[in-house]
Amino acid sequence: MTRALLIDTDPGIDDAVAIALALASPEVNVIGITTVGGNSGLAATTRNALRLLEFFGRSDIPVASGYDEPYGRAKMETGYEPVHGNDGLAGVDLPEPTTKAVSTDAPAFLADKIRNSPYPVTLIAIGPLTNIAHLVDKHPDVIPMIERFVIMGGAARTGNVTPVAEFNIWHDPEAAKRVFASGINTVMVGLDVTHSVKTHEHLWGWLKDGSKFGNVFDHILTSYTDFYSMFYGERMTHQHDALAMAEAIWPNMMELEPAFIDVECQGDLTTGMTVTDTRLRNDVKPNGYVAWSIDGDEFHTRLMSALAALASTVG
Ligand code: RIB
Ligand code: CA
């Protein structure tokens, strides 16, 4: 059965790849996208969601904008524009959207879609968890209606923004803490798995075909690769969000382990750390799963096949 998919996102280059993967996968039906501040400000991430959907020919999918300010602290000027560019998509040549976000805010939009979906709902968050924290605060009745909740975020071991914190959690740790404590069973697709998969630049060679799709994705992925090359010395990227999307589309594609996950919000050195307890003693009840591994070759095969299929409809 096709599952209904709701995507909360901060596009974002790897978010754009993840959204494309979802749209090209018949296993899921994307019934809505909500936007959040993270990789760029809310205005930019909302503009990007709208113009990406228009580019994909999917302006039928409603977009609701959410929160720019973090749930639990003042917004920090991350200075992370170098990763995704000031506009969130590396200055890509994409027309302004002709559509607008719906008037409903993200939490109310998500709650309405969850309450009224005739199909089981998977919710995936591939940006900071700000909107999801407001969702569980304002609409707790929908928590048991969510069949599966997958996030790109966190790390049981090594971080990216700091030695122990991953960006989506670090950007709004109080939101993440609230979500993990909310009763939603969370599949945490963190850096433990996303850093284990390197998408080397040659895998994107097929984009250099002069097509509209190829030109757009070649531009944003070359920029993303330039960033990673600067930091890691290799012409590769980590497709964090597309990996989480793969787990949402194909459940248990990853090796998952039950865990009790909480978030450090105070530590000078550890704020944003997802403290992941897999001891599972009688006094520790899991509130989710931590993802440890995936078959990287299989992921790349499915990703490139899906994107090529979508590219054929875009031209
Ligand atoms: O740490 C990786 C995450 O931060 C991804 O979701 C990327 O888009 C950025 O938001
Ligand atoms: Ca993201």
C-alpha cells in the first residue's frame, strides 16, 4: 500500500536531493511539505521548497511554512552559509516560484494532514526539529496517528558542527529534546550512518547532459562537493537527507537498534549531543531507534535510478 509522506525540511542542497528521491518513489505519496529555518532562513527555505516543487512539476503538493526562530533559544548566526549558500541552494538558476505557501502554519498543517489521511502517515524531518516540537506541543492528539517518524539528525558517536553534535540537533537542541520526550517513536538517522556513505563526484557524472534537471542538480551538487572537498580533501558528499529519506521510503533498509535518546542542552562542550542509550536495562525504555548502517551501493543504485526517472519528466 502506498504510504502518505509528510516532509519537514530546510532546503538545502541535500534536502533537494531527498525531496526529489521521495517524488520519484512510488512507495510513498508526498501529501505535504513544511519548511523550517536551518540551512538558511525560513523565507529562503520556503522559497526553495516552492521553486523546487515547481521545477519538478509538482506544485500540486502544498507547502506550509513553519518557524524561523528555534523552539528553545535565540537563533544563532551559524555562519554555515558556505555549505548551502546564502539562498540555501548555492545560488542555483531556478525561477522564482509562482505559487505561495498555504496560510496555515506548519504545525497546524501537519496535524490536519495526519488527522485526515486515509493512508498510514510517515513523517520525516530533515532539518532542525523546531516545527515538530511545536506540533507535539499544540497537537499532541496526532502523536499516536503517525505510523512512522524518521529524522535526519543526531549522532550516537561523532558530530559535525561540534565533536559531538550534529547540525539539525545543534541548531535547536531544546526542540529535539522535546520531540524525543514526546512519545513519538523516532528513527534517528544520524551521522553514524550518513558519514559511512560517501557519494563520490563521479556518481553524478550523468547530470552533465545539458538537461534542465542535470544543469540544476549538477550546479548544486558541485557546490556541495566543493564544500566537502575543502573540509575532507575528497570530491565527495554525504547525502544526509537522502539517506534518511531512503529509510522512510524503504523501512529497515538500515540496521536499526532500539535506544533511549535524549539531548544535552546545557553543556559548554556537549550542547546538541544526542545521548544514545542502547543498554536497554529494565529501567531504560527505548523511545526510538538509532540507525547504524546501510548498504551504500544499494542506496546509490536506488537513488540514481529514482533521480534519473524524475529527470526524464523534468527534461
Ligand atoms: O547535519 C546534516 C544536516 O544539516 C542535513 O539535514 C543538512 O541539510 C543540514 O540541515
Ligand atoms: Ca536538511
